[in-house]
Amino acid sequence: MSENFVAPGQQRYLRACMVCSIVMTFSRFRDEGCPNCEEFLHLQGSPDQIDSCTSPVFEGLITLADPSKSWVAKWQRLDGYVRGVYATKVSGQLPDDVRTTLEEYRVTYIPRDGSATELD
Amino acid sequence: MASKAPFQFADDSGSEDDNFNPAPADLTDDETAKSDRRGSMAADNDDNDEDKDEERPSKSASKKRPRDDDEEDENGDEEEQEENDDGEEEGGDVDGDDEEEEEEDEDDEDVHRHRRKRRKDLRSAFFDIEAEVEDEDEAEEDEKDGEEIEDFIDNAEADDIAESGHLNDDRRHRELDRRRELEASMDAEKQAQILRERYGKRASNRAYDEMAVVPKRLLLPSVDDPSIWAVRCKEGKEREVVFSIMRRVEERSGSNNEVPITAAFERAGPNSVMKGYIYVEARRQADILVALDGLSNVYPRSKMMLVEIKDMPDLLRVIKTPSLEPGAWVRLKKPAKYAGDLAQVLDVTENGLEARVRFIPRLDYGVRDETLSTPTADGKRKRPGMPGPRPPQRLFSEVEARKRHPRYIQGNPQTNTWTYMGEDFENGFQVKDILISQLEVKDVNPTLEEVTKFASGSEDGTENLDLKALAASLKDSNVTYAAGDVIEVFEGEQQGVVGKAISVQGDIITLEVTEGDLTGRKIEVPNRGIRKRFRPGDHVRVIGGSRFRDEVGMVVSIVDDRVTIVTDQTSQEVTVFSKDLREASDIGGQGSLGQYSLLDLVQLDPTTVGCIVKVDRESMVVLDQNGETRQVMPSQITNKLPKRRAAVAADRNGSEIRLDDVVREYGGQQRQGKIIHIHRSFVFLHSNTTVENAGVFVTRASNVNTIAAKGGRINNANSGPDLSTMNPALKRNPAANNVMKPPKTFGPDRAINQTVSIRRGGYKGLIGIVKDTTETHARVELHSKRGLVTIPKTDLIFRDKVTGKPIDIYSRSGRGGFSGSGRGGFNGSVGWSGGSRTPMGAGSGERTPAWGASKTTARTPAWGRGETSGSRTPAWGDGSRTVNPYDGNRTAYGGATTYGGSRTPAWSSSAKTPAHDGFGHGSKTPAYGSGSSDPWGSKTPAYGVSAPTPGASGADSWGYTPGASGGSHPFDAPTPGAGLGAPTPAALSAPTPGAYAAPSPAPVSAPTPGAWQGGWGADAAPTPAVGAPTPAASGGYYGAPTPAAYGGAPETPAATGTIQYAEDD
């Protein structure tokens, strides 16, 4: 079960979720949604939503084998997410309506594009 | 548990407290509510427990071992908790149990929203027992139930008081409960799959709030965290490796050789320095070897580097990509054809990933298609898009596009938007949405040339350069500081400090503080937070990337880091960044480009010349002879025209003008300027009052009036060409022509200590005392002003100290010159006075010309002085010869003069009668003449002759002259005559009969021929008058001598007459 593996040929279709920064192919987002954020992003089956909430521009891939014990996960605030491949930086911004939705779900949005680190 | 961060412990203790205190309260409530709520409470409890259960397996389902460890930990924790609880309170056990659950919660890293969780915990603390005991297997409840309970508890809490008695029961229940729970966890894996399916998503979603609350600094790695090793891998394959690791992790999970690492990552961006490495997080180095063994492209067996704990956060540092603003400049990376081309951002998509940019297309409109479609020699088609010569940048042309691809173009000519071959074009620019990652955003440094291409594209032709955007894109460019720069710190702790750079090492600048408390201290600052500082008035040079580079100017205003300077060269205000400035030691800036420098005259083409009015880095601006400016490259200049010092032109009045003369335009704008070049009929003038074209303007020579000639060259509008040089008579007698120096006077200048008044110039009318003199000038101490002023002697009127009457201080000395020299004098006079030497005499009437000339030539004056008799006059009168002229003159007077010519002629020479006549004195004159008794009278003519002469000096002189001549006898003054005569004497002196003939008219003439005539009235009017003018026109005096000159004026009866007379004589 290597569901998170993406062959090099498919890597051009990779996108990263702007909320949790998980990196998956577009088709997988479409078929399964975001494993961490589906509750409020509703990516499954809606390419438009995928387009606005995930970004093809990301860098710094992280393989998260054990999110609960990894310091990397903690630092990246990925602890609590599912195992998988994440990105250290995801460029792009969530649309405003999605942000509002996040607030409704009482989910604090952590920008993944580097703007948050500047505040610390 | 060991991996837990400190803050989490803190949290735990917090919740413990919460639990301890309200615990008893809830218990009582529990009692009362027990029966009612039991069922639902139990459900809630169950729910909680099962939640844990399900989560645990869900996380650990695939990796058994770590999970087990966890559980052991948990157990240990529980025991600890229990101990605590026991020690503290009876109800501790209950709490302990509760705690345990909480711990589990957190063990799972499944951190809930705090508040809610605590509530729940409180609840469960009391209801757990019953729930577990009574119906452990009751169906799971959804959250709604839990919430109901929450409400209930909220109410209950308010009134309750603790009753500890029940706690013992609870404790036992709980122990039992816990045991069961443990059992349950044993076979959790079995349930896991089912449970995860049911709850997995929800569970994983609970994390957000918690994470945001924790500041990053509390997340810093500790020794308890796994270590990170950098492992070499094949450059460019970092991502692949990360995915391979992912695959391995997944493949082996659940098996008994799980990959023993917790994470692995790469940071190999295109510009990253971390290429060729992946970073693996694991507890032990050996684990990494196990995990990576056999993976391709990664080399764990080569040297593996442990990353220090303090460096770990840096590995994951993320720097925000600078956001693009519309208007900013970028460079294209992607379509190979446009790689490196400048583009302007029009818009950025909401998600910040794409930008709409416009750039200048490189289209060949299908010209190359044919060559592409024809197979090349080897029978293969050339692949389109192959790097060939790329078409030049050119704005989109609809016409060209239609030529070959009429079908592929559509658009709207009105808005000038087109779609051609699938690309959009607006106003000639190609407009395209491009991923920002495919744009070069940093270090764009657009050049002026590139940017202007965009600017000129605007519809109305106005320059719409957005300097701000340009500035923003230039801002990132490197700032260089040099020792000696005055620097201000505007960021960071040292903000506000001002100092002088002492040394620069890389990014660190050492400052010596020059202001404030730290004065004298040396501090080091990074170059990021500093900027150069200037003050208004500083003289600076523009350096760096600004388009004003190499301009030099003075700072006039400073706003933040924008500095406005007025350039030396063009006096224009330009605004640049302080980083682009440096203190300048030189003035004027770059004034030259190659061999060409500012204000040079250059040949642009065979018929065009121009004056360089601006020198840029690579080009210059030239003002051509037609008054147009054009920008030229040095290569467009044919050659440089050397400055011709000797160049001469004639101004509107025919006066000669030379370089450096100050002239004014006649008509038009009446601009005034100094001549810097004379080319053919054009003069290039330079004025300091205008900044346009560096103050240079061009006009025709015939369109200017002389204001001041350099070196005081006489530029009297009345003076014509120097005819003396054309005078054969004079030439024949070169000796006479030689400029004769005024006889030297010995001893101190008499002028010294004389009281004088000043006749003209800025000091006109002031009175002073001569303190010192030179040949031509006197230093005068003015009564009214302090200090000495230097005034030409010719502008002085010597006055009697007491009476204030004009006097002639040189009168004595004049004598010597007398007779023979007389003539010469006259000639000589030409030499020095430049024509109207007469003025010399000006000062004193008596001296009359001769005098005036005194220095030079006195002769005539001799008698002029009136010392003796008129008789003499004739006597010496070489002048007498003049006779001839007289005749002519006489004629004029006509009958008026009884004296007849006889006499006249006698003194005639001097008298110049005609002059007299003019005034109507005529009658008198003769009278005088005749009445030799009156010395004055007799002299009159003399006067006339002499005195006036000075008059020549200026129109006024006339007036004066009389006064001067004989203060007492205004009339005698024959003034007018004098004026006229003035020259005459000179003329007289001129040996040549002809000569003198000439004179007579001459002087007079110049001024007002017409007037004269009128004056003479019907009488003789014509003759003399006419005669006079003519020569006058020619230039008066000089002309006089030359018979030829006369001839030139045949009309003049006088003239002719004269000649005849002469012959007669």
C-alpha cells in the first residue's frame, strides 16, 4: 500500500493543500479529497475547489513517517495529520470565502507560504 | 511520552488542577442526576473511551511497535497519576482515571480544543464509572449527546457541593473500568480498522486550534526530539528520493521491519544551497542506514552529517516569496523565445500563483514557417521551437499578422486587442497569464531602454513610466557602501544611529557614530538595515542602477530614502534613491563623452552643426543650428568643430561680434547670452538664466544686438567700419598713420587728488576724489560711498573743488603738442580713440580736441585755448587750408555771412563754419571771426572746431562743451558748431585739403543730418548739410580725409564744391 508514492512521471501533477500542505496529485485530491482538511475544504470531486485551495507551487518535500513523534512534523505543525508527503512551503493564498469557512470550523489557518514565519 | 514538549506538560498540570477542584462538586450532582442521566452519561463515557481506542489503532495500525511503546508509557503515566491522586485526595483515583484518559488523548497527538475537552473531562470524571460499570458496551453515541450532557453539567456545577463519601465507590469502579480499558486496548488493532473508517477523519481534524496557539519558539527542538542527519543524494533527485522513502515507509508499515525513521525531507529548490542532500529524522543513525538501504539515488553510506539541534529550525525555514504588485517589472523564464525578456505585471491572481503580464512579442508572423516545414538536408523536419535566431522584439502588428495568417487572427481594432495564434495582444503587447514561478521576480534591474519601450506604448504618447514600480524592482539591487559614506541605521536595534562608515566587510559595515549618545563609538551593522544619509546642500553623484547615473548635483530635498537633487549640468530636479548616491568631490559631472564634451560644436552632417547640450552615458543631446535638439550617438557625429577664436560676424547693426560677446536677440524672446560659437550666420549663445538645453540657444547673427563686447571693444552703433584702413591717403603716409602714443606726461598724474564727477556708468553723477590713476583709469574715492572705485578717465569730469565747475587739469601740459604735431595728432587720434577720439577732449571745452587730445596732439587747441587772437588761428591754421571746405560751408550759410569767405577761410580751417551755421550761430561765427577783438569770438571758430570735438565723445558733450569752452559765454560755445566742428579740427589738422573738407561734414553728419538741414533752414541748407551727412554716413571723420570718400558722395554739392575749391586754392 504505497498510496502516497508518486512516480516521477506523475510528479508534475502534484499539488499541495494550502491548509495542511499535504502533497498529492490532482487526481487523488479529486478522488479522495484532502485527508486532513476534507471536512471543510470539500475538495473531493470538485476540481474548482482543488484549484483554489491547493497550489502547484510548493517546495521542500517532507516524508512524514510518524507524525506523532517527529519533531519536523511538530515544527511544521503537521502533528495530528495523517502520514504522507508534505511540503515545507506552499505558495498561494486561500480564497477569502474558504478562510471564512475555516473560521467557522474553528480551524486556525496557518499560511504555508512563509508569511507566518515572519511573524514569529 | 518522552517526546512531549514542555508546554504540553504545563497544559496537563493545568487540566489536573481543573479536575481536582471541581471534582467533588460534580459528584454530588452526580448523585442527584445519576438515575436520570445514567444512560447518556455512560454513552458519553463510552464514546470517549472508544474514541481513544479508535484513534490509537488508527494511528498505529500500520506500525505496531511504536504503538506498544506508547502504551507502556501510558501505563506508566497512569500509575504515576494514581499515586498522585491518592496522595492528594480521596477522589484522586477518579481523577487519576480521568487524567489517564486525557493523557491518552494527548499521546495520540490528537489534541482537542481545550475548553471543550476540559469540560468533557470533568464530566467523564464522574460519569465514567457508572457508565463503564453499568453498560460498557452501550452503543457509541455521537457528539450531540455529549453536548447535551455538557449543558447539563454546566447547570449542575453551579449548585453542587462536594461529597467525598462516594468517592471510594467511584474508585473501585474506576479501577475496574481501567482494567477493562486496558484489555480493550490490547485488541485495539482489531477494532482499529473499523473504527478508523468510522471516525478517522473526524479525529484527524481536531488538531488545528491547538497548533495555532503554540508559538514556534516553544516548538524548538530539544534533546528529546529525534535527530536529523543530512544524507547525500544525487542532485536533482531529491524529490524522487523523498517519495521513494515514502513508499518504503508505507510498504513496510505493519510489518515487523517498519522503517525506523520519523521523517525525511529535502530543500532542494532551484536556487537552494541545500541541493544534493536529503535530511532524515530518526532516533539513531543506524536507523537511517536501515531505512535508506538499497534506495537508489541516495547514499547513506557516504558521509552522513548530524545536524545540530540549534540548526534544525533553519533547515525548515521558509521565506515568503515577495508578492508581486501590478506594475512591477519581471523577467520571463519560460517560453524559451522570451527568456530574459522584460515584462510588466498587470495583475496577479487571487491565489497569488499566476500573474498576468505584458511583454513585447517576438513574432515572425509565419515567415519562418516555410523554412521549418521544408525538410532539412537529412530528410528530417526541424523541430519547431528549436533555438534559432529569435525574432526581434516588436509590437504586434495586425497588418503583418493578416498577411500570412488571416484566419488565425481575430480581435477588435477599437480596443486594439487581438487574438493571434492563440495568444492575446493588447495595444501591441502580448498579454499572458504566467505562473509566478516561471517569472524572474528578483534582481530584475530593468534598463531604461527596456522600460521606455513599454512607456512609449501608451496610447496618448505620454510617458507613463511608473517610477515607483521601477524603483521597487530596482530596490533589491545591491547597495554598495564605501568607507566614508555617512550612513543612517533605519532598522533594528540601532535604529536612528547615524555614523560614518569606517570599513565594509561583506554585509557588515562598521560605523563610527557621529551623532547622539553613542558618538564616537564604533558599531557594526548589517547592510540590510542601513541607508546612506545626505543633507540638503550636499553635492552628490548618482551611481548605481539609476537612469540618472553619473549626474552630479546638489541635494535639495530628502523624503525617506528618496533624494531629490538638482543636477549641475541641466539644473533639473531628479529624484533617486539615496543608495544610488555618493558624495561627489567633483563638479559638473560627466561633461564629456569620448572626445566630445558639453558645449562643443559638432558637425552632424555636411549642412548641419550643433552644439552639445547634454552628455549622457552613451549618447548626447545636440542643439542643431535650426534650434532643434536631437539625441545622437558619438558615432553619428561627423567631427568636432574646433573653436575658432577669430570667428567674427556682424550683428544686426553691422557691428562685429566675436566669441564671448554678449548679445541680445532682436525681437522674439529677446534672449540674451554670451556667444559660444559662431558658425556661418548662426551664433550659439549661452545664457545662465535658462536651464533649457543647458542654457544654450541658437539664433542668426543678423538677429542680435550687441550688448557688450568682450574686452571693451568699441561697439558704437554709430561707428562703421574702420575706413581709415581703407584710406589710401592714410596708407600712403604710413608714418602718419602710425598710432601715436600720447606724449608721456611726467610726474604724478595731475588727475590725482582732483575732484571729479562721473559722467556715466553705475556711478554716474557721483562726485569723488581721484586717488590713483593708470593710463586709462582712475581710482576714485567717492564722497558718498566707501571704498575706491575704478573708473575710466574718460568718464570723469574734473571739477573745481570749490565751485564745482568743470576744469581742465591738463591745460598746461597740452601746449607742447602744438603745431606740427597737430595733424599727426589727429591721425593719431584715430588710432586711439577709435574714431571719435574727440571725446578725449571732452573734459574741457578749451582743450578742445586738440587738448583733449592734449596728451596726444594739442595743436589746434593751442589757440583753442583762446589765449590769443583769432588772427593766429588762421596763422597756424594749417587748418586754414581748410579754406576750401569753407567755401562749401559758406555756401551754406550763404549770404548770411557777410564776412565773406575771405575771413572765414582764414580761420576757417578751424571754424568749420558750417557747423556754426547749423546753429544759426553761423552769423555769429563770422562775427566772431571778424570781431577778432573779442578773443573768444575769434576763437569761436576755433572753438567750434576744437571745443566741440570733445563733443564727439557723446551726444551730451555738446551741451557741455560750450560750458567748458567758456563757461562765461554760453553762446560762444558755438556748441553745436562745436559739436560739428569738433571733428573738424581734426579734419583740419589733417593736412590734406581734401581731408579737411571731409571732416566738416563728417562729425556733424553722423548725428542728425536731417536736423541740420532743418536748422539751416532754407538758406544754404542743402549744401553743407548734405555734404555733411554723406560723409557722416561713411563714418565721419575718417572718411573725411579721403577725397575719394567724398567722391563717393557725389550728391553732395558741398563735397564737390570743396574739391573744386581746393583746386582753386
